[in-house]
Amino acid sequence: MMCAVCAQVSISRADASVWVEGKSNVIHYDGKIDQEGYEKFEAAIRGRNVQKLLIRSGGGDAKIAAKMASKVFSLAIDVEVNQYCFSACANYIFVAGANKVVPSGAILGFHGGITGDSVRRYKASPLPIPLKRALLEAASLHIPVYSKLKLNDRLIECSGRYTAKELEVTGSKDRITFSGTESSFAFIPSFGQLKQAGVHGIIEYSMPSTEEDARKLLDELGLEWVVPKIGNC
């Protein structure tokens, strides 16, 4: 199934570990974003005045990430990237932080996204209704979150341009095959691109300025299979 339709897209396969840093108000989240991880996160923040979420994640379930982002936003929790934050981690959780930090040696990467002309084309297409509904649901997942955060669609549009292939559907009504998002691609936005999308509260953003530098950093982090994409939108 094409990843733009799938609820789950992740560069990391590790199950989530969630813990509180000593007696501090810092929560660590390490691993993929899924229901189990979210429940651990909820348990960790319960009854605490959490001030910061230190996260390392390759992504995961977009619906769960959107729910987690709403919690981060409502509690005004700061978000700091520990080494890497890709896909659903970047698309939803990072942008929801009250203050945001990507320190030197860490990397942020957005992934997937279908908006604008693609959505209109899917609505008008002869695709089977269940598939069309799934596509439109995937396209609209970010809308309530971004509306709450007062973000525009620029990041999702840029991410889709650099990490998603054109949808291809073949076969009969009884047997449909299709391909789409490249799960290993990651769009690395500049500080200016984040600001243009409406992302605020960025305290530190030490990101590679070229794809070559991004590849070197990814190699150092043991993520050599991730393909960084940097460019104008």
C-alpha cells in the first residue's frame, strides 16, 4: 500500500522507550510513534509539570503523532531533537512545541504530504470510493493540527514535492496496485522555510545547509539509508 495512504510511515523500527529524567520535568521519548508509545508518554506526563520533551524518533503513526502534538501544544511543552526527528515526529510533534531546539549534530526531516492539486485530482478521479476516501483522509490529517498551531501548508507541500512520487494506480476494480511515497526520503527545511510556514519559538536550529553535509551527518548517526532533500519550494 502506498505510504501516503498508510497511517504509519517510519524511518526507525525501534519500539518506543519513554522515561522521566531523574527528578526533573524533562521527558525522553526514544523510538517509533505508535499507540503503545503514546500511552507511555501519557503515563510519564501525568501529574507532572512537564517542561521539555527530548525526542529521538524516525516517525510512525501519523494519527497518534497528531494526538501527541495536540497534547504537547496544550501543555506548552518545549521540544528538543535528540539526534533525529523524522516524518510524523517532525510533521506534527516538533512543530507543536512551545519552544523548539535542533542542536548541532541533530537533524530534522519532514516526510510525505499531498495537498492542493493532488487532492483536487483525487476527488475528481475514477478511483474506487474506499481508496479515494483513504487518500483524502491521509491528505487532511495535518489540517486540524496545523490550524490549531496557526501554520500554513507550506511545509507539507514542500515535503510532498521532495519525498512523494506521483500516485500510480493500475489494475481492475478487483485488483489495484499503486505506489507512492518514498519512505527513506526526508525533506530538510531551512530556518527560513520553517518561519515562512508559521513555525515560531525556534531557539536553536543547527542544520546542514547542503545535501552533502546532511548525508555526512546521517552517516554519523547510523542513518545512511535516509536520503536528504534540500531545496526551494
